[in-house]
Amino acid sequence: MNFKIERTHLFSALSHIQNAVEKKNTIPILSNILISCEKSNLYLTATDLDLSMVEVVSAEIISDGATTTPAHLLYEIVRKLPEGAQIEITTDKENSKITIKSGRSKFSLPCLSKEEFPVVSNESLPHNFEISSKILKKLLDKTRFAISTEETRYYLNGVYFHKPDTDSSPVLRSVATDGHRLAYTESSLPEGASDFPSVIVPRKAVSELRRLLDNIDDNIKVSLSDSQIRFNLGATTITTKLIDGTFPDYQRVIPEQNNKLMKINRSEFVAAVDRVSTISTEKSRAIKLSIESNMMKISANSADAASAYEELSIEYDSDLIEIGFNSKYLLDITHHIEGEMINFSLSDSVSPAIITDDSDSQSLFVLMPMRV
């Protein structure tokens, strides 16, 4: 195998797919990246057995071939080469070493046989549709912060995509929850997605997909089955296993009797919560909201007798209510409100709060209260 490539192109591709490689692997081949030269294209492949990424890069292919070499080591070498450098990569006759030459620099890395590398399936999947990158970003951004990190509740370790039963036009909805907060948003159902199955996309795949979307303006091709989903983003393809579990009936935790309605300026509220929560203890991060006619008092206390207090003007004309929240969870939600005003629907001090955005009727957040 022998090819030449401009440093920028190789670095860009490696920066995408090296994230699929786990840094601590007990299986040596999974620490490697598969490099394949075919005709005029260079193919880079990485996998952790659950998530696979393939990137196609234009290169000057001198001779075809394939091998595997340590992913993070190759990435660091290319990262440290000067901007605009030309790189030549070759393998020896035994395919046991790969040589990287650039200017006066020369590196030699060990190789493992391509036959040891797991086969990354490229089989066609039964359900296919396209979705705009802008809509997919929203479906991920408005929900992924609420993904659970608790491994025992593995069915919450991802974003749930499904087509809910609604009386209005069909929609594609994304949902995530960690038991303390819930977030959902939706968009019009893409053409061709009418029969796709409900799926839970794992946290790692969500993170890598969102990272790649920053550089994509075109439509994304989505293919899926009951067990895996594939996203084709131009030169990069991500394939991941789906979480094999049942997402809970999240509609049951969205309260229907919250009749105390409050509106507050988003930027003022976020700044005040951030200031007051400085006092709250690191573990609970608890703050208390005391809400009465057109006035909110935000307060926090710490175990060493420190305290904070701030008042804000609000729109509210119901009975006094005092309710506590984890300030981090509250700020996570409010950072995803884009409009000028935040809407709170409350019931009492022990019931979940519904938080919505004046500028986005398709998104909804639920936050469980805490005792303070």
C-alpha cells in the first residue's frame, strides 16, 4: 500500500473517526484504524464493535492495499505535522509496519493484519429516509443533555426517536430522560419515514453524530432496522447498534393538572439562578423558588451557613408556591430555551414542573422538584 495525501485532508478525516476508538481496549485490534486504498479513494474505518465510522478521503493512490495501525498514535502524528504538509504513507512487504513521511519527518508504526479487523457491515437496511441537518441538530440538541448516564437503566442511555400517535399531522419526536428531567422536541415527519420503527440511539453515537453535523448543511440519509441505524453524512458514514430495550411511557410523567402559570424573562432568570446557585452545595446544587404575585424570590443556603437571595419580576397571578430544584438541571433546560420568555406550568411543591419556550411550540421540558 502506498499513497500521498495533503495533511489537512487526512487530519480532518482522522479527527472525525478516531473518536469511535476506545482509548482503553483489551482487544488490541480495536485500538487500530483500518486504512484501505482502492482505486482513487482512501477509506478509513474505526469501530468499537457497537459503533462504526467510515470516512472516504481523496488521495493520490500509488498502489492499492490495506492494513491497520494504532488510531490515536496516527492521529497525534498527523496533528503535529505542519499545516499544508504533504504526507506519504507506505507499508513494508510483510505489512508489519507502516511508514509516514512528511518533509524531513519520518515515523514508523506497527501494523496488525486487516483480517483481524472486525467486518463493518454495509448491508442495506429496510427503512430509509432523508432529514435536513438543521432539523436533526435540533432533535439532538434539545434532548441529549437529559440522557441518563446510569448504566443499570441502560434503556435511558440514549435518545428515543419515534412517531407518536397524534391527532394532528405526523411528526418525528426525540425524547431523553434521566429520571430527574425529561426533554422532548419534534418536527414534521420526513418523507419516507412513515413506517420506521421506534428506536433508542446510544449516547456515544448521538455525541459523534452531533459533532459531525457542525460541518454539514445538506440532507442526511438515514437507514435503519430494528437493531441498527446508519447515518450517511457525505464522506462519513456512522453505523451503530441500537439500544435493545423498551423506552418507558414518558407521557405518564408529563403532568396534566399544572394550572399555575408563570412567565419570566429568560436571560434575567438564567443569570440570577447562576449567581444564587454559587452558594448551593456541590452535591445537591439546590435552590428554592418562592413564587407569588408578580414576584419570584430565588434563594440558596449552604452547610457552612452561607446564603444567597435575589428577586425577579415575573408574570404570575396564582397562589404562593415554594418549590426547590437542582440548579444545574434547571440551567441545562433554560440554556435550550431560545425565546425571550420562559413559561413554567406548576402545581405544587412536590409535583413536576413543565417548562416551555415561547418561540418553540414543538419542544417541552419536565423537571422534578427537590426538597430544600
